[in-house]
Amino acid sequence: MAVRFPLYTDADVHGPLIIALRARGWDVVRAIEFYSQGTADTVHFERAANENRVLVSNDRDMEVIA
């Protein structure tokens, strides 16, 4: 079995993917569970890093932060 690591997704990663990942046993936290739409990308990056989670995003602006 492949190693699974905890994930943190921003608002650009939509429900069906989250549902599929969780159904397959992935530990997924969604930004929208904690923050309102439009929260700064740096807040999401910092939370993911502080929780030792891999940040998953479809947002091109995250490339600059990473």
C-alpha cells in the first residue's frame, strides 16, 4: 500500500475530489472548514505547514508562495 500523508486543500479543490479522497482513507482538511472564501493564500500555506500537511491547490498564485 502506498504511504498516505495528511492533506490540506484550499477552496479551489472541489467537493467531489475531497469525497473521493476521504472515501479511500485519505486524511483531508479543507480550508473552507476553517476560513471564509477569499482568505489570503499565505494563511492556508502557514496552516498546512504548521499541521505538517501537504497543501493541495489549483490556484496558480500558490506557486509564488511555495
